[in-house]
Amino acid sequence: MDFAKTRRVVFGVGFGLLGCVLVTLIGSLALRAEDHADRVAEAYQGFQDGKCKSCHPAIWREWENSMHAKAWVDEIYQAAAEQVPDRETKCDQCHAPQPILITGVGKMPRLRNRQREAGVSCLVCHLDAQGAMHGPPASAETYFHANVTNPVYRDATALCSTCHGQPSVPEHDQVSSFLDSKFAEEDRSCASCHMPIVNRLQSTASYESIKGRKHTWRGSRSVAQLKRAANLKLEYATGKVSVKLESKTGHVLPGGTLRTIILEVVLLTSDGTQHQKQQVSISAGNENRLLPNENRTYVFDIVSGATGDTVKARLMYQLTPETPESAWILMAEAIHIVP
């Protein structure tokens, strides 16, 4: 028997079989990748056609009134971004990002080329590369997409850090300071304050209301949220006003580098005439933002008030450097009547 010839035949047959397997495997993977791409495209088309809205009407109503929905079309954002030469690498990718479960949780997002007007949409936080939608436990079944229970939604901080925790984009890096706060130590997350728990039907496939997180992401555009962010305590002595400013936020205050909070102290006579006014600006530019849960006391020299005069301390929020004083939002107030 010619063993060398036999070995060549066996080797040739084996290599041929291996080649067939590899070709089949590569073809299968290519078809699967194409199938996944089709499913992702279907998800985008479904969003465009209103399928998210029709199946999740309650959640959709919350989202469409949020700043996430307006992230791209917001006039304030567009005006600010137009002043940044390389906006596509520093700004835009967080205002119209590709799905972050595809590009990577916690990694710098990538700017998408379609549906930018939808801002931070359902797909941004829930769609994966296979076209499935991820969410917390108890997600209702649906025929339109696959559901995947993902533990990342139990503590949303990692998810939120994708856009709100990039040190290279300090304008919206709130997560870095949050991680060093007592709030993080208490197992709280961004969602604890910005996505309060609500009972509602999760979808039209639900038969009963369940607990979920409200998709509103209340922040600096919410007066109610701003009023919860800080407290003021005022003490008056002849010639001195002491104001204790207490931050109740889980991150630096104010949270964005374009935001400013103004602490103002005024002395009003008994007939309401303003006698004296002093202000302190707190901002990233002034390098005096409050740390999470920080208490800080400011002492103002003030003329002695007469009986019946009013000493008033106010904390106000200036959304952008261009926001006029008439549009500042009152966050907290403390009043003392001179006895």
C-alpha cells in the first residue's frame, strides 16, 4: 500500500471538508450580520412609522416632552454648538447618538446620520446590534422586536455616563462628581432624581400598571427640579448677613459649565424700597461650584436695618450666559424681618 498517497488523499479530503465548513460558517455569519443589520434598520423604520408611540403611548408622551427628545432641535443647543469649530466630535454625538448598546456603554457616543431630529430617542438607550430592545425586568412581550432583560437598567448611572460622564466633555460631565458623593454610596443612581418611579401601563400589551421610571429626565429646564436642588438659611446681625447655602444635588451645582447660580442678598425698607443689593456668582468659570451635598456659608456686610426692614436672600439659576436677569429662575429664598 502506498501510505504517502493515502495520506495525501486523506489530507485533501479533510482539507476540503474543512474548507466547506469554513465557507459555510462564513456565509452563515455574513447572512446573520445582514439579518441583524436588517433588524436594526427595521427598528429605525418602526420608530419613524410611529410603532414605538403606538405600543408605548404613556412612555412616549413622557419622552416627547423631555429635553432628550429635543436634544438636537433645541435652539439653545444649536446656537451654542454653532460656535464650536469641531462640534461633531465634541457636541453633536451626544445630541443625536447612535445606539449606545452598539457603540458601547460608557464610551464616547458616535453621531448618527439619520433621524437626528429625534435627539436621544428610544433606540439610543434600548436598541442593540441584533435589533433587540433591552430594558429592566418585567418588560412586556411584543411581536415587533425581541426583548432582552439587561441589569444595566437597575442602576442607570453607567448608561447615563455615556453622555453625562465624559471628562473630555466637561459641559455635561455630572457623573464624575456623582460617583464621589454619598448618593452613590447609598446605592442611588442618576435615575433616583431624574427618572422618578411612576405606576403606569408599560405598553398596549400590558394588562395592569407596573412600577417604572418616568422618561422625563427632569433637569435644569425644570423649575420644580431646580427648587429641589438647594436650600437657604439666613441669619441677621447688625451689619452682617450670614447665608448658609445647602446643596441637595448628587453632583456639582450647577451641573453644566455654561450654567450659573447667583446668590443675592438685598435690604428692603419697610415700604419695599431697595436699599442695598449684593450678589455672588457660582459657576465653573469662577471655579466655585458646590460639590455634591456641600454646605457653604457666605457672609455679607450690610448696612444696619431699621425696624420693619426686610433682609432677603435669593438663589437664582441662569441657564446660559446670555439669559437676562428677568429670566433667571428662583431656586430658593430666605427672608428676615428686622425686629
